[in-house]
Amino acid sequence: MDVRERVVLITGASSGIGRELARQLAGRGARVALLARTADRLRALAAEIDPTGPRAIAVPADVADRAAVDAAVSATVSHFGRLDCLVNAAGVGYFGEVARMPMDAFDRVVKTNVYGVVNCVQAALPHLRERRGMIVNVSSGLAKRALPFLTAYAGTKSMLNGLSDGMRLELRRHRIHVLNYCAPETDTEMAAHTLHEPGAEMPPVRRGRPVGRVAARIVRAMEAERREVVEDPMFAIMGVLAPRLLDSIFYRVMVKRYARD
Ligand SMILES: NC(=O)c1ccc[n+]([C@@H]2O[C@H](COP(=O)([O-])OP(=O)(O)OC[C@H]3O[C@@H](n4cnc5c(N)ncnc54)[C@H](OP(=O)(O)O)[C@@H]3O)[C@@H](O)[C@H]2O)c1
């Protein structure tokens, strides 16, 4: 897909991968609608991308709130006249054991990472059908092999991978392409935003990839209409070839370090 002049709605655009993707897509000639909850960050980004306004707009919403998502999609289409592409980059992590996880935190993670994607897809679909558009889901390498203490988060991303695979076929007859991008550990604010068990705060990302490089990989995958990109597939491959070895590595690295009882 040539992104020039395409209208792209990007969720999670107030921070990290979504924000950088918005900058890079706009830099390549796309028009962008920026969605997240923090309206002032979205407005600042829209002003940075295009101070005169017509090529970037803020459409604040909580992806878990279907009515708010519908309103954001309507605002996008009434500003730009169409919608060519939806990028689902909004997401939230949880660090801690599933057995002790407060259900309101579980709710927030599932509602954002799973319901949020389905809400945005359903709201955008009539417009994407008209344009034979594209859906990009930002998943995670952890979808292929969960890490202890990031289990609930990884579970939502596994579901996202399943949703991407199924939707790719369901939407093929409408000529809508679905790209599933399993992101590597990336240097963003995600660790700071990650919900956590009291006393089990997520360690900061130390070896994350630069966010600019990750966004550039997504742009290239969109342009090449890739179906899936899995960055750093080593754990996924080891999970198939040597699952017991991987279990014992994860046990030593994560459980022995972070278990509190
Ligand atoms: N960073 C990594 O190492 C990594 C690795 C693999 C996959 N990923 C995935 O990459 C995506 C982007 O993460 P990131 O690293 O850029 O994290 P980030 O810097 O924390 O950004 C997360 C974005 O999601 C938005 N968001 C969260 N909850 C939302 C909600 N309910 N409604 C609307 N927007 C919401 C946040 O905006 P507001 O708070 O303003 O709403 C923010 O813009 C996520 O899906 C994440 O799971 C990240």
C-alpha cells in the first residue's frame, strides 16, 4: 500500500509506537487521525505534524468505549472524507501473577487490548470496505510465548494474533488487508504505564529497540502488505524446538527473581 494521501486512524497515538508511527506516516504523505485518551498530547502531536491543521487531527477516545470510538471514527471521516487504514496500537500491560491479579486490572487489560481492537475494527469497517483498506494490529512477541508475570498481557496479545489471522480471511472478500505486527521490546513509556501488582512494579525496559526503528519497520510492512511480522522470534522458535529448556530459562530469569512468596 502506498501510504501517500491515505487517511490513517492510529490508536495509541499519544505515546510510544503509535505516536512515532503517526509522525513517520505523516512524513511519507499520509493524513492522520490521532486517537488515545490524553487529548492534550494528541493536540500537541497534531500541531507538530501539521501546524495548519488539515493533515492531522486529534480524535480523543477510550478504545474500550464503543460510543467514543464511533464518535472518533465519525470525526475522522467528516474531516478527511474517508478512512483508508486503521492502526490498533493502543495497549496496556500488566506485571504480576495471574493468581493474585485484581479483576479490575484484568478487566482494564482485556478491555483495552482485545475489546478495544474489536471496537475500533467494527467502527471503522464500513469505511474501510469502501476504500479496500488496511488494518494493522500491533501485537507482541510475547503473543507467541508468554513470559511469567506478563502472562495476562501476553494472553491478550495471543488473542489479538488469533483475531488478526481470522479477520484476515473474513475480510479478504472485501479486499481489506490485515497486518499483524508482533513488536519487539521497544523503548517507550510502556513500562511506566503498565499496571502492576502492589509491590511488583515492572522493571524498566533496558534493551528496548529505538521506537523510531520499530515504527519504520511497521511502515515498511504496511507498504509491502505483509501479513505478519514477528520481531525477535527466538522465544517463539525455542518454544517449539526446546520448550522445556525455555521453561527453565524463564523460571530462573523471571520467577526466581520476582516471585514474592
Ligand atoms: N514497548 C514495548 O516493549 C512493546 C512490545 C511489544 C508490543 N507493544 C505494544 O505496542 C503498542 C504500543 O505500546 P507502547 O510501547 O507505545 O506503549 P505506551 O508508550 O505506553 O503507549 C500506549 C498507548 O496506548 C494508549 N492507550 C492505552 N489505553 C488506552 C485506552 N483505553 N484507549 C485509548 N488509548 C489507550 C496510550 O494513550 P493514553 O494513555 O493517552 O490513552 C498510549 O498512547 C501496545 O499495544 C503494546 O502492547 C509494546
